[in-house]
Amino acid sequence: MKTMRVIYEDGGHKWHAIVRDPNRPHYLIDTNEYLVVAGDDAILVDPGGSEVFPAVFSALSTQFDPRKIGKLFASHQDPDIISSLSMWIEFNPDIKCYLSWLWSSFVPHFGGTKETFIDIPDKGMDIVVGGQRLQAIPAHYLHSSGNFHLYDPKAKILFSGDVGAALLPAGEDGMFVENFDRHIRHAEAFHRRWMGSERAKRDWCSRVSQLDIDMLCPQHGAIYRGADVKRFIDWFAHLDVGVIHG
Amino acid sequence: MTSGEGRDSGRELRRIVRINEEIKTVVKTAYRINLMAMNAIFLAKRAGQSALGFGVLSNELRRFATELEQQMIALGQATSGSVVTVTAMVKEAHVVRMLERARAECDGRGRDALDALLRRHRETTLTDRRDQVAALNRNLAMMIESTARLVEMGGVLARSAKIEAAYGGGFSQSLKQVSSDFEGTIGEIRKSLDSLGKFRLREFAA
Ligand SMILES: [Fe+2]
Ligand SMILES: [Fe+2]
């Protein structure tokens, strides 16, 4: 089973991180899932692959009634993001999945019907969960051509999908970034190889620099807090991406 | 449902493939009979008056081969149709397997919710699937039975041709050869049908 930890709480408004699965087979990439709860409503952010569904579902059920999850947010189309969709639909046939319009005819190969998906237009949109207004922030080409991050202005949390991801070795896989310089070495190759567009990267950096962010939560690796958020954005801004090195 | 069912569903797909391969064999054999019958018709024409009966039987054998081919095409279509059902079962088996694994890992509310869900699934979807598989099997069995009757008739035609060959005068020897070829080929078809009759799809998602 994975671990679910509260990373933000203000009354009925909570962010949970679902991380690290000790039983995960080594050939599956490790993923972080996030559950945002507001009152009686909840959205599961990047629900994960079908293989990790049991670990995610059981971790989540320890602290939350899974029947209250009415919404899914898929940052993009990858199998490690949303191939568990058919299980979530089996569990709750009325569940809605927010996803870039670009992928709306691809992801149904994982499950769901026209009614399941809510298309996010390229410029992004607001997603209201309980009373909270979350924002789908464009992050196209980082790495997916139809890609969104999710910003919670009240919690000051930015879920950043594959941006900020790090492939952490055992023993250095804490939930939060503790030593930025040491941590970022495990993020460098990933960003160089996966992030395809220099221009998209610059756009994203200037866009998110204007947001007030306390925590930057990637889909793989550790969460950046406080000053490490700006450190990461600066590091990313200066990184050479979209080229295969040697 | 256990993890064995994924493999079971794979087995059902392989079973369908084997049925299809057998069907293809019969279609090829039917085509061969058709050609053989055409040759037999020419041979009978050359043999003239003495091989009139043989000629009529050869015509019947040709008609038999055509009908056999059509029945096999229909059987092939029915089997491809069952791929849809089996594929749906494979997908469902996967989803249910994951839900089962989640159920085993969690307790409390999550477990209760999954229990209810899996119970409902067993009562509705699985019952539907079982009915569908039963219907597919009935249909398959009926089609194979009617083909078996047709092949029996082909056997009778081939045996009669053998008797007629005896009256073929100077052509008697070659007519005899043709008619025993017919018999042998129909024997092959009978064997294929026998093994087709043994195929049954099994509902595995229980
Ligand atoms: Fe990805
Ligand atoms: Fe990813």
C-alpha cells in the first residue's frame, strides 16, 4: 500500500499526497497522486496507472471515503497518469475526468465515454471543487503536447505533473526536497530528455513565476517547498531542453 | 475472481483462433472438392452415355462443396463475433482483478464499498456474460450440427459415385479413382468437423 499524507489543511480544505509504494515492481515508474478535498467534494489529481490502482485506492481509503471522489484531473495522456481510469469508472460510473481537449479521443481507449470527459481548452480553465476554485494552468509540450498543471490559489500549491519530476534512488526518496542541489541531480536527465520545447519551457517559467506558490508538487519524486520552488523554476529556466545529449 | 482468470480469458482467445484455423482448413478442402467435381464432370462427359449417373453425382458434389463453403464462412463470421464478447470479458477480468487486489489491500469504508461493487458485478455483468457465452456456444453447436448433416450427405454422394464408376466402361478405372478421392476428402472434412464439435467457449469470469 502507498502512504497518504496531508500536505495542506485549512478546515475542510485539504491536499493529500499519496506517495511511495514499497510493493511496487521495479519496472513501473514511481508516481505521486494527489487528492484535493474541499467540503464534501474531492478531485484526484493524476490518478495513476492501472497497475498501481490497488495501492492508491487502499491508501486513499485509509483516510477518505473514496465514494466522495467525483472528479479526476489528468495532466496529460500518459499510462502512468490515467490508465487506471477504467477502474475508477467501474467504481463510480458518474465520475468526471478533466483532460486537455487534445486527448479527448485518445484517453477513452483506457475507458470512459463522451460523458466521462470534460475538455480543458488550451488556455486552461477553472475547476471548482467543493467551494474551492482551482485553476488548470497551461503547460503544453512539457512534456505532452496537451498538458495542464493544477493551481490552488488558496492553498498556494501548484501540482506540476512531470515538471519537477525526479527519479530518486532508494534512501534519497523522502517526500520533500531537503537539499535542492543534491536533489536536482536526479531531475536533470529527466527534464533534458522529456521536456521537448525551449519556448514552452520559457512560457511556463514566466507564467508560474507570477503565481504565489508555497509548494510545487510533481507527479514523480519529491515536493519542493518554500524557497526551493523559485530555485526550481530558475534552474529549469536555465536548463537546456529538447535536445538529446550524446 | 482470481488472477487466473486473465490467463483463462487468453485461453478463450486462443481457442477462437484454433476454431478459425479449423474453419480455414475446411474451406480449403471444400474448394478442392469443387475443383475435383469440375474435373469429374468433364471426365463423365468424355465417358459419355455410360457415365451419365456419375456426371449427375459430380454436379451434386459441386453443389455440396459450394454450400459447405458458405456454411463455413457463416461459421467463421460467428466465431469472429465471439471475439467481441471474449475481448469484453478480458477487459472486465482486468478491471475486476484490480478491484479485487484493491479490496484485499484496504479495510474500512474502502473495503465495504468494493465489496458491494464486486457483489453487484457478480450479479449483473457476470450473469450477462454467462448468458452470452451460452448463446454463442448454442449457436456454434447448431451450425456445426447442420454442417455435419451436410457432410453426411456429401459422404453418401461420394459412395454412390463409387458405385456409378463401376458402370463407366473404359473410363471405369479413372472414375473409380476420382470417386475414392472424393471419399477421402470428405473423410478429412468429417475429421475437422469432429474437432470443431469439441470446441466450446467457456465462461471464465466467474
Ligand atoms: Fe508523462
Ligand atoms: Fe509521468
